[in-house]
Amino acid sequence: DYRRRVGLGTWCNCSLGPCGRYGHTTMIPLVAPLALLLLASPTTITIPKHSKADLSPIGNSYPSVLHSIHVQPLLTTEEASHCLELARAYAAETGCWGRKDSDRHAAYATCDFPIEECDSLSVYLEDVHYHERILGAMAEAYGLELEDLTYLDFFCADYEGREGADTNRNTMDRLEPHRDGSLLSYTVLLTPPSNFEGGGTIFDALRDVEPTEEHDGVLYPDGVIRPNNAGDCCLHSGKLLHGADPVVSGQRTVLVAFVDVAEWCQRQETLALACRNWGRMDVASYRLKRQEKMTKSDMKEGSSASSDRRGWVLNNGRWLSKSSAMRGYAPALETVERRGQAEFQRKKKLEAEDVLLRDILLDKDERDPPSAHFGGDVTVL
């Protein structure tokens, strides 16, 4: 229970020692090496505005804190190297990086292992106060408190380039675009970038953003983010459509976590609205595929439909005369074709994503205390 461990390791300013009281200001222990703290200024990349409206349906403007992706140092080079050593030893012992785990990640299976199953790595991360550091960074970046954050999953994933790979192992070199089940997510790079080619986290919303000097060399064309050093982390909303860019050669090993935000911080109807709009686009795409499948090219020989028309094949002969130009045929709908086009789909999904990022987090003065959601006091065990 990482949330419990973090709660016991944080201190508030009420001088009562370890405290889990909601609303108390938490102070993260200064456990990271001083050099890392001095270098810990994040590179922030802002998701472009994709909704045409200046204000969201509830009146929020662009950008919100969730429009920001943060790339910053988290672990020292030595810490990252030791984590990688422990992870590789466990993977070699269990063979977990040679097969995809479809039980834990059914829709997007990855070659990984849960951190809690690797005692050596789990203990080491606690020893270096990893969770206070990473969750403290997330809380600061997105205007939250430590007690607002809960791990849904925490694992170590490995990507291996196809060049020279062992064909007997079911490895992965990429991960298709998806949205996480959590509102927040992060990735921590353990492998030095010089040890592999390619890779990185790719964001669809950044596809058209041109990299500049302001991005400090972490943003690449087509919306790919690649941290500059082992130990760097990438913090972002899990609801952004993202994936893993292919690793061409070498191995890229990362710590990944899905971090949920407490319900008292979220506007509950926002996610449902976004899912409805994304679902509508999926239905439109399916309908276009069905229309394309039922075209004149599939019509039986002898059909009265003209060969230069596009439309649906229908079994409507029982209601029409043999001379009817519409026998066995219905014209293609232009609206179906337009709504099913890839770029139209992408545009509408990004618009829904934009609105979600603006609206889903409640302002601090709008949030109820946790006790209002649990019917009593909240105690950190």
C-alpha cells in the first residue's frame, strides 16, 4: 500500500509528527542529493489548444494545469543505475521481460513486472524515499496534496529493439496509443539514452508541435518526448492519448505508474462526457467501415446499380420494381464518410480531450473534505 507508506513518511506543519490530516501542509523530506535538487527545474511542454471554444462548457479557460507535461530529474545517475541492475536481475530470474502480461494489462499488454513482487527493488525505492519524491513532484505540478494521490498500478516495463533481438522471446518494442485508467501517470527512465535508439513517450496532442530550444532537447518531431538522462521522469495526465515510440535498437527500461486522484478533487461528470464523445467517434469509424464493406464492389452480378455510384448494398428488392435504379442499392452518406475520416476523428477526440483537461480537476475552493465522501474522519493507518 504505497499510499499508506507515503502517508507515514510525510510531515505536516502542525508539529505532530507524521500526519495524514487532510488540509495540513505537507513537507517532503529533503532526501535527494543536493546536486539533484539544484538541477530539478522541470522542462514543461504545454499541450496546444484543440477546442475552438475559449471557454469550456462550465466556463474554464485554456490552459489548465493538466495541459502541462513535465520532464525533470528525479533519481541520480547512481540511483537509476542501481534500480536498473535490480530490475534486470529480477527479470532474468523470472523471465517476465520475455513475455507480455495480458492478465494485468488486458487491452495493452506489456513486458513488465509489478514493483511489489520484486522485494529488492521495492525496498531500495523506499530507502531512497522514491515515493515521497515522485508524488511530491506530481502534487506540486498539478496543484494537489499528497493525500489526494493513490497508486493504481506501479510496474517496471522493458522495451527491446527488433535489431538483433532473440526471436524466441516475446518482447515488445513499442506500445500502441491508449489512455490510462488513472487521471495522472508518470514514467521514469532507468536506462541511459546512449544505450538504445528510438523509444520515448509519444503524445498525439503534440504531433504538430515543432520542437524548439525551449523544450531543452526532450521534445522530438511527431510529439515524442525523450528524457535526456537516466533518472529523469515524465509527468502527465493519463487521459492524454499516448503510447511508446518504437525502440529501434538496444533496451529501454522504465518505471511506470498510474496515479489516481481522489474523487473529492474531481468533477465526476467530466470523464463520462469525454468517454461519450470518444465513443461516438468510435461508432462513426465503425459505421464507415461497414458502409465501405457494403459497397457496389460486393454487389452480385446482374445488379441494376450503376458501377459509377458509391453506396450500400441492401436487400430491398422485395419492395422495389426490377427496373428501379435503387434496387439492391442505397447511396453512400457523405456525413458517414466525413465523420469516419481519420483526421476528423482525431480532431474531435482531441477536442474532447481538451475539454476534459480543463474541467476535470476542481479548484481548491470547490473541493469537499474527504470526510464528506466517507461519512466520517479519514485516518491514515
